[in-house]
Amino acid sequence: MSYKELTMIEVVEMLRRLAAGQSTRKIAREAGTDRKTVGRYIAVVGEMGLACDAEWTETLVHEI
């Protein structure tokens, strides 16, 4: 399987869907990514202590 780099827009969309209450599987299916990838991004947000409904600035998304 090849490596796919996600764009900032894709990451923000994942985070927006998470804030809307969608499940990891649904986010992955609709975003066209693996659910493990979505889970990793969610884990990083949790480690950083950010709320899911935070305002996602470009700098913040870059750190994630």
C-alpha cells in the first residue's frame, strides 16, 4: 500500500466531522482514508489537550 499525504483541508475536514459527532469509521469512509489514520489524528488532538470544537487555525493544523 502506498503512502498518501493528507492536505490541510482534508485534516480540517476530519476534525470538523469529529466535532459534529461522527464516528471514526464514518469519517474515514467519507474522507477516503483509513480509519487508523483518522484515529491517529484524533489521538494527537487529544494528546495536545484540544477540544474537538476548537477553531482550527492554519498554525494549529500544521502542528497536528
